[in-house]
Amino acid sequence: MMAPVWCTVDTSNLMGAVKILQKFSRQEPSESLHRAVAFVVKDAKDHTPFTEISRIDTELSVQTTPILSTRGKRKGLPLKSGRSNVSVVDGGLATRVVLARLHRYSYYNLLTDQKYALDRASFSPGGGQAGFWEKVEEVAQRMAKSRHSSTHFFQVSWNAVLRALAPYVPSTYRGAVISWAGGRSVDPAIGAVTPAVANSPRAVCVIENRLGMDMTHPTISTLRNYAAHRVLDPVLQQSVNRQFGKAMEQIATRRLLDRRPELAVYGVRVA
């Protein structure tokens, strides 16, 4: 089993700017740091890419048709819920995946730790060959709809981090951070925060997006962990860089650019 992947994000410039701004704030260093981290995570969530449903349909060889309303002002228009009908193309990937799930030692089942394996004996009792293929189509449709509901899989993983961070940000920002976490349910174990200690001479806050760290299904988790790092590592670094730019704008607005020597100590270069 492969070990989880870890990444290093360069926060030196941002932290240098935060230290400058904190000296002109009434907040404790730990509060200023938690606030800055919250804005970084929120920015990362906003810039995390998601998968288009049309791409999922193309890959699975399915066709999606929106369900139209039959009443009221929306008659003839797609339902607000976004519900749709899914039809499966015979022989497409969705069909082949269902067939692979029926064979216990198929490559698909081994790759997914048997999590999605189907019991052939109870799969389609009765109905003969026609009943079997009808069941295959039904399961394939359900699988495609499940994929449709997980298009923002990587993006919503940040929700758990924001919720874990919310208790530590200044009270005036707490409601905003909770709202940034959104209403989508997500396993709280995905997000972990080691907060900075108040009244400490050196404030350090550690956040963890633990997507793919649950080893209940180790093969799936390892692949998910690698995929998460491939997608989220650059997003997080870019978010840190953007927040540094915004902090520098605040420094400029407050006419603090004459503090070039102090900024240079923190690794911040001002043109």
C-alpha cells in the first residue's frame, strides 16, 4: 500500500505581510493568522476545478435529458431541482463497469477494494436474459446519477476545513466562515486544524485537507489522495499567492510601504 502524499506550500511572503498588518490591528497574532488562513482556504475552494456533467456523460456513454415541469409558471421548463432522466448507451463504459462489478476478481473490483462489487446470485433473480440486461441498465443509470451529484467532489472537501477553522477566527468573521463552508454535507474528518496558541510569541496554525487519508478502502484512498494532491496542491499555493497580493494592497492603502526593511526581513520584496 502506498503512503499518502504530502506537499509543501510556501507561505513566507504572506506571513511577512500579515505580521506587518497585525501590528496595526487590535487582534491577537493568533486571531490575525486564523483570519488569514480562512481567506486562503475560501479562495482555494473558489478556485478548485470541478467536473462538467457533460464530460461525465461522454465518458460513461450515457445521455442526460432534463425533466420538465408540468405545472405552474415553470411548465415546460426544467425542474429547479435539476433532476434528469438518464439513458444508457448499450456497450458503453457505464454498462461495462456494471458487468465488471459482477465479477468478484475483476480489475475494477480489485482497484476499488470490492467496495462496489455486486452479488451475481441476487443481481437479477428471474426475468431471464431480458431481466438481467434490464437490471444492468437500471444500475448503470443509478451509477451515472451518483456521479452527477459528485462533480464538486474536490471542491467541497474544503468545507470540512472551513468548519474546523471557524471556532478560531475572530468572532466578527465566524459567521462568514461558516457560510463559506456551504450547506453540502461532507465528512468532518476530512478537515483538521491545529490552531495557533493565543498569547504566544510565535503563532503557528496547521490546516489539513485529509481527502484520501481514510484507509477503510486503502486502494481507493491512495488513488484519491494522489488525485487530490495533483488537483489541490497548485490551487492552494496560488491561493496563498493571491492573498499575499491582497495583503500588499492593504499595506499600500495604509501607507506602510516605507517599512521596506522590515518587509525584506520577512522575505517580502517591495518594488
